[in-house]
Amino acid sequence: MKQLFSIAFFFLFSLSWAQVKSPEEYLGHQVGAKITPHWKLLEYYKYVASQVPDKIKFEQYGTSVEGRPLYAFFISSEKNIARLEEIRLNNLRLAKLTEGDPTLSDMPAIVWMSNNVHGNETSSAEASMMTLYQLVNPNNAKTKAALANTLIVIDPCLNPDGTERYNNWQNGVLGTQFYPDLYAREHQEPWPGGRINHYYFDLNRDWAWQTQVESEQRLALYNKWLPHIHVDFHEQGVNSPYYFPPAAEPFHEVITPWQREFQGTIGKHNAQYFDQQGWLYFTKERFDLFYPSYGDTYPIYSGAIGMTYEKAGNGSAGLGIYTSDKDTLTLVDRALQHHASGLNVVEVVSGHADKVVAEFKKFHTDAVEGRLSSYHSYILKYEPKHELKIRALLQLLDKNKIQYYSASGAVKGLDYFSKRNESYTIKNRDVVIPGNQSKAALVRVLFEPEAKLTDSVTYDITAWSLPYVYGVPALASTGKVAKSADYKLPTVSNTVIDGFGYAFKWNGFASAQLLAALLKEKVSVKTSEIAFKLNGEEFPSGSVILMAGANKNIDFKKIVKQQADKFAVTLHPINSGIVDGAKDLGSSDVKSVKAPKVMMLAGEEQRALNVGEVWHYFDRQLEYPIVLVNPKNISRVKWDEIDVFIMPTGNYSFLKEKAQSEAFANWIRGGGKVIAIGNAVNQVSSQGWSNIKAVKQDSVAKAKESPLRAYADRERDALKEYTAGAIYKVDFDKTHPLFFGTDNYFTLKESANLFQYFTDNKGWNVGYIKENSLMSGFVGQNLSKQMKNGLVFGTESVGAGTVIYLVDNVLFRNFWESGKLLMANAVFLVN
């Protein structure tokens, strides 16, 4: 291995050469002495690129929600920069994603560095400027040599909106010097904090799901390149020193021996340098490699060596803060350590570049030959009523460059919903996702009915299998199914004619999106609480009816066609108000749907992530307006103007204040609708008018445990009462509007929260968990005994109003597709 970079000298002072200014010279201060605004960060990058255009190219790959540019910078030798596109295409051939014979000779190892995915973890963006400078510094012989066989890609800031929220606050409260006491205002970041993006999403949990525009744009570029190494820079609590790989267990079993080994190689190399500097660190703890949507795991499942690096810091650290032992942790120090790690990665990868490239090729060869698969085929069972869900799932596969196709023939496999092996004949429009493809590892992780945990101490949810998330019947087969044709559902282009009206089926979230769009366009809408038949077509409960006669004052046909085509929803003409085999369209079971005014609290006391899920759902997915109110202004709300009040997980202190809680209760009794989610259900249950009660956990018999316990086992003992997130089957009342359009529902349980069944007609027990309902994921042995015979979804009437209880989060990270329809039902149909 090559000698370690001699980088200590430029930690203390900066060398510059005539052509390019160092970050210190350009900024006018030491890196980390001030927080660099996002615009100035990019300005420095572009400045350096303009000075050495033969070594740097850059590309704007997107724009954040608030309009800030997203860039990637490509740094390498003059020779490599001159043939960037050739390198990219050859790499895709190595990955078996494009035709042609790849070459290993003269192929650089591709290293991708991601910074500031969490906007208040400022050190990585600061460090990246020093790293950029040293990569092109002609006086640095080590980096010059390394760039001959490596291509470095740097994304300076993945989350510019969160970054600027934090930076603007910090720079607005700082004076000429910082104060390291934790109680100083510069260490008390205001709500919602800079960690998250515009919609309060954690972008580091969104890599696979790509619900956020920043993620979707970034992953489009990432999958065009597929780097061999991905470094994701972060910060952790101020009293944790530094974390770098190798990662902690659990590792998903699809992770290859080489990916494990080279993480260790990189970690040992970094440890040598940190030891020389006397810097503390830890490895193999806390940060595991299981959940597929992180900045380390998603690259790993795509063939790279994905790694997380964490330095002490985060939103409370500011420019400098006291740690628990009264050392002062400064941004200068934080940036230096990330900078050192970045250069160390470049050095060690350069020293193993040929092996890195060869192993990347081997990973994808193994992938397409089926050696990374546990199941060789996943079949989505098509039925017309599931088409909208399948369309949504295929959009996710397309974003992740996962291949699928049509096929025919008989297979044997595991049915997801029954958990039984069965024989099945593949039908027209069934979707086959092959396990033998370039993205085989990612396919396996996303589709496996149940992934195996090598260690139950994990950092995130333990179950996310897509057939459960989307509610699509599916089969996992160990047999290979040959492709017969490309898969393509027909484009929906509705024909509209003069007549009585139209109906569309209520069988997926796209139906709800269409309803929301029509309500915004002032279209008069009705929905049927009972199933009916028109012209031989079956329409499930909840299906929507659009009467031409009730919409004479608008351009009815144009609006209806335009919106239905947009959401790929088929319109069925109605020729008469007489319905086959059911009540006619004038029945009292056919009800008008009004456009409700929806409100939610957003501010201090609320959990920003959960507020963000609801906000983004309405604003970007349902595309329906929602009013956000600061909690301190709740006394100013004109309740008579509000129809629906959504309460995601958070703290609702107004429920403890007599005047406000009475005004709230009176609004409900007068016809208001409340949708309580997560811990908001517990808080609402404390109100005198609520009849929902939590299951008494002590009602479950527990074996008496010995009082003699080992201190070292305390973490594992706690897991007996814990789940990070597991999937349970929900039994439900299909006749209740809350579950209209749903055939199967699987909920993500993140806690022990279950509620007693309503009795004496005090409410509706709509969705509940019975015995043996666990489908996938880890649940502690004691908790698993309690997770049965409890309510997770219910409703009750309070005067003329309705309270809807969603004990589990149906909008989890906005990728839980089947929950989106449930929320729309709650907003529009439950009354």
C-alpha cells in the first residue's frame, strides 16, 4: 500500500499556487471559522473549476424545492476528464446495464462523495472545499498520482434548503465570537431544524423511495454512473468522537465478502492516520447495513462499497461547543477530520483501483447470473382492480433502473399474503421482476418476503417488502422465468361524449388524486357507499360518479378528461341513473362529496418529520390544499371554517387547556372531523368525549424473569419489548369507507401501540390485528406476545362529528403506498 498522505502540513496552513486560491484565501478566513453559505460554497467550486478546466467538469443535475441548484463535480486527471463519457459508458457495460464488451484496462475507480444530506451537519460541506483544493493542487504529488487511476465525484450539498435554513439561522444569531456553553442560543436550533429538506424529510432515508425531488434528481444521475465507492459524510452527537467503517451488524446477507473486506481495508487505513493524530474514533458500532434507503446501503445494494462517516457535531454544535468533558469541539476541527477521511479514501482506493474495478464487474456478473438472488423471480399478480397500484410500483422500479417484463408459463413459489407455497400460471399483464439482473441485490432486498437479521440491534425499520407496502398480490419463486416481451400497460386516453355522466372505480391512490383534482376544479362529485354494476362492469364501494347535469357551469368534459388522463384513471360512461343489481344513483347511499378545508398544526411541539409526511402528501402527492397553523396561534383558528383537522404524531398541549379543548370539542360535535395519527391517538383518548382506550399491556401474561441480570446484556434485554418496525397483516371491515378500494392491508408497527375494541356501539372497529399476524420484520419476544387482538384503525361519532383513529402511521416516509388511499378515504369519504 502506498505511503499515507502527508496532509498534516496543510491542516495548519494553506499552500496556494498562482492559478488557484485555497479555500482560506478565497473565503478570507480559516475553513470552519465561519459557516459558508450555500451560494458561496458553490461559487468556490465553480471558481476552482474555472481555473483548472482540464481537471474538473461539473453538471447541474437538479434543483431543490426552494429553487437552489444541485451540482456534481467530476475531478480527475486531464486524460480522464477528457474521456468522461467514455468512462461512464464503459462503467455501465461493467455493470451489465448497456450493450457492449467492457474493458478493465485504463478504467479508473469511481469514488463518489456526498455532503450535507442533513443540512445542519455543516462540517462535510466545509471539508469538501479543502478536499477539492488538494485534489487539484499540483504541489500535492500524492493526489496528483491518485487521480491517474481514480475519478472523484463530489456533491457539495445534497440538501441545500435544509442547509440554508440552518446557515441563515446560525449566521443570524452569531456575533464576533462563539460561546461554547450548551445553553447559549446558538446551540438551540429552532423548529423545524436544518437537518431536513423543505418538506421536513430526512433525505438520508429516501434513497430507494425517491419521494423527494432532491432524491429523485440525484438518483437519476447516480444510476447513470454507478460509482464503485460511495462516501456519505455525516455528523452525530457532540459527545461521540468519530465513526468510520467497518459498519456494525446487522449486514444484509446479500452484501458480498469483498464489500465487507474492503470496508475493513479502508477503515484500517483511516485508523492509522487518526492514530497518528491522536484522534479518537469507533467502528463496528451503531451504524448497520440493513435498511435499503440509506446513503451507504443503497450504493452497496447497487454494487459499490457504501460507507458512512460520522463526526461529532450536528445542529447543536455551531462553531464551537463544550463536550461533556469540557473539551471544545469546533467546526474547524470537525471539518479537518472529515477532510482527512476523504483524502484517505482517495488514497486507499487508488492503491487498490484495479481490484476495486474488477470486483465491481464481478458483482454485476454475479448479479445477472443469479448468484446474488435468494428468489429468482418475483411475480406481481395483475387484476384490473390492482392496476393503479401496479402502475405506482412500476414507477418506483423505473426510478431505480430495475428491469421487469411479461412472461408466461407455470411456476411454483411463495405467496406473500398466505405465506404458503403454491403453483401458479402466469397470466397476461402479470409483471415478472427477474432476480438475475444488474440490480439483483437491490431487487432481493426490496422484494424478499422476509429478510434475515444477523443481529436484532438495528438502526431502522426491519421490513419493507414492496408487495406488502403496495398491497399487490405477489409470488416469490426460486425458479427462473424467461422473458416473453417488454412489459407495458396501455396509455389511458379517455374518450368523452355528451351523456348522463361518468363513473370511475375507487381502487388505488390515483383514484383519490383524480377526486382531489376534480374537487379543486369545482366539479360536482358523488360517491357510492355500496358496490354497483354499470354496463357489465363491477364498481367497488367508494367509486365516484360525475353527473353532467350537475356540472353545467364548467367545461365538464374537458376538465374530466384532462384530469383522468393525467392520473391514468379510466372513465366509464353512464347512460342512465338506473344501476344493475344495486341501488340506483339517486339512492341515499350515493352521497355528494364536498371539498373539505383541511388544517394541521406545524411548529414547536410538533414532530417535524411527521408534519412533513402529511404536508408533502397533500402538497405534492394528493395535490390538495392544506392549511398549516403555528401551534401558538391555535386560539385564533376560526373552527367553523375548518372541516378536517389532521393530528400527526406530536405534542398537543392545547388539549390540556380548558378553553381551547372545549372549543375543539364543540367544533367536533358540530360536525368537524379529526384524523389522529400515532401518539396523537393516545392524547385524544384522554379527552372526556373519546371512547378509545389503550390495550393494557399487563393483561398479557408474562413469564417471571430472574431479577439477576447482566449489565452487559441491558441493550439486548430491552429488545424483548421492542420493534424498530415490522409488518403486520390487518383484518378490516371492507364495508367501512375507511377501507374502500382496499383488498389487502399491511401495517408498519413501530411500537406496541394497540387499542381496545370499541364496545356497546361506541365506535367502529375498522382495522385490527389478530393472532399470528406478523408478516415480516423483527419483534422482541415479549412484545410479540402482546401484538394481537387489538385495534389499529377505528372511528367514532362525537355529536355530528367524526374522529378517525390511525394508530399506525399510514404515510410512513410517504412511500407506504397503500396507506395513501387510506388517508384519502379518511379525508373525503368517512363521515
